[in-house]
Amino acid sequence: MSTASTAGGSGHQPDNLPAWIGNFPGAITVCDADLIITYLNDKALATWEKQGGRQLIGTSLLECHQPRSNDIIRQLLASGGTNVYTVQKAGLKKLIYQTAWKHDDGQVGGLVELSMVIPDSLPHYVRG
């Protein structure tokens, strides 16, 4: 069973999310429209363990970033947009995919970030 958590949760996978999300090999971080971290999957908990891990749930996403990053975060929330880039950290190359998530009515509900380790070189295919 996953140890991923949401604020105020039991420390296990929330009932409204598929079980695979907790065990996904990339880090998944979710915040609400107030930029409060509401969910970290197992990989995200492990990635951010030194910064507090589970204790980060319920805190502001803005406290975890530099001013330039906070500007991007606020813009993503305001526009409902997406920010994608790669970064190399501790010898690992990662794909970072940050995007707004939306309620059924189309209103932005917050942001989600996927962080996945990728190979140093990736094939690129043009299809169709």
C-alpha cells in the first residue's frame, strides 16, 4: 500500500486516486488554488524527505521556491498554463512537467508537477 498522503489524510493513498499514482516512479506533487501542497506521492515524499517530506503537505508551494520560480508558479495558476523543461541535479537528468489542473467546470483548481528521471539522450520521432 502506498504511503503517499494528502493533508489531513491517513498517510495512505486517497480513495479518489488510482493506486498506481502513489507508486508511480516519478515524483508527483499537487497543490490547490491557494498554492498549498495537498499531495505528494511516494517518490515525491522520498525526493523531498530532507526538506520535510510529509511535513510539506499543508504548506505553501511558494516557500519551496526562489522568487523567479514563484513568478512562474503564479503565472501558471493565473493562466491555467503549462511549463516544461529538463534539469540535471545530482548527476540525474529530469523532465519537469508543471501544469494547472482543473475542476469539472473548467476552473483552475491548482497545479501538478511531474518530475521524472530521463536518459541523458532521448530519441525523438516525428510521426504521421
